Amino acid sequence: MANVVDRNPLALDTVATIFAAGEKVRLKSARWVSGAAAAGHTVSLTNAAGTAVLWTSTADGANFTDESLLEIDAVAGLRLNAITSGTLYVMLG
């Protein structure tokens, strides 16, 4: 699957993908879904500059899913800093 950034939620699966650089965005939630995950696989979402970690998760086994409500205001863009497997869905609001 390729990144989908033209609708909400965003669907991100490519490391270093930057969304809305230079713009302020509001994050509502993050959900990582990976049917190919193994223990130790990771995902990390940062601001566009990569200087502030907004959400991170580490799989504890196969077929891993993790989800969090974030409610983060005024983030200066988003960057998928790391993803070992699967897709990260980011709800903006």
C-alpha cells in the first residue's frame, strides 16, 4: 500500500514521509496495524522537523495493533520517522 494523505485518516507506511510541513495540524488519534509484525517492530511519528516525538509504539508479537487518543494541538507538520511493518493511520481534527 502507498501513503494516502488526501483524506482523513492519513494512512502512512513509508519512512520519512512528511505531511503538511510548515503548517499547523491537530492530531486526534494514531492507530498502527501490522499483520506482519513481530516482537520488536516499531513505529514512530514526529513533527515534520523530526525534533519532537508525538507517538511511538513497539510490537510485542505477531498481528499487532496499537491505538491511542492523542488530542495534540498545533503540531508543525508530521513525519513518519520509523515503521518496521504495517500501516499507521493518523486521524486529524
